[in-house]
Amino acid sequence: MRTNDDLLLKLFNSVNNYYFDNLVVLRGIFWTSDKKLFNDHNYKVWADYCFCYKGIRINQDLKKDKAPQYVIKYLIYHECLHYFLGYVNHTVLFKIEEEYFKHYKKANNWLKNLP
């Protein structure tokens, strides 16, 4: 798998093994500064899963803000749910599954408290 950071790959492998029994197969996981991706919304997008590329991109601002590993793992978990469940929308089922992440509340609180 392609990456621009070995730590991202390590965190992905940890999440994939623990939560998905290594069933998530990606082509890549990257930090990105793609302003087009993150400026098309009325809110800050921390990560996305691209169905056509089968890859995860994580906003590199989190690197600058020194996000804890549990936050990055949460974002990876969230994007892997899109892959695993096979859809983009955050349905009721998606939100229920999302709460199975060990540090769900803690990670969301950390992200909400960013400027």
C-alpha cells in the first residue's frame, strides 16, 4: 500500500486488524493539504475515503495540531467504515457502528475543541 507517512500505515494496520479482521484493502493512505477537498464544505473535513481510488486522505492540519494517535485512529476507523459498509452517507447504522470505536467520544471531543 502507498503512503507518505509510515506512522499512518502503522495506525491503519492496527485499526484494520483490531476492528475489521484485516478485511479493508486500500491502495493508499496519505496526509493531504488538498484545499479543494477541504474548502468545498461549510465545515472542516478531517478525512475522506475515496471509493474510486480506494484510499484514505487525512487533513495534514491535524499533524500541525499534534493530534493524538487515538484521533488519527478514529478518523481511519471512520473512513474504513465507509469502505466496509459500502456507502457514503452517515446512516443510523453507520453512526451505531462508529460508536464501537474505543475512543469515539474522546476523539470527537478533541476534534470539536480545535479552532
